[in-house]
Amino acid sequence: MRRVAITGLGIVSGLGCAVATFWDVLLAGTSAAGEVALPGLPTIPAVTVDDDALGAEAAIGRRELKRMDRVAVLAAVAAAQAV
């Protein structure tokens, strides 16, 4: 069996982009779900991550940010928080 050590926490969510913010909003029972309207499509319920709260450029750097897709950016920001 392999042992694992958890050394930190990081979260990127519609509820918040920091562990403390996420936890406070979660305990308050607030929902992150809202409606998203895309051109040519019906309005759908969804959860989005606020780019301003994300702080991707500070966590990753502008140069790397240009080369990464959205999912990689979200994962990298959460990983940077955990370290």
C-alpha cells in the first residue's frame, strides 16, 4: 500500500476561489448555481468561476496563462493555492 501525505488545500469553485471563502459560503448554504445564456442557445442552469476572483495571472504568470486551456488554468490555480 502506498502512503500519501496531504500538504495543503486549494479550491477553485463557483462558491469561491480560496479555501476560506469556499468554506464560509458553503456553511452559509449559499448556492453558486445561476443561469447562463449563450448566443443561439436556450438559457441553462450552470455554475461559473469568476475570472476576477480566480487570480490566475498572479498564480501562474501571464506567459504560461496564454498557453493553457481553461481546465488546466483552474487546476493550476488550485494546485498553487495548495502549495
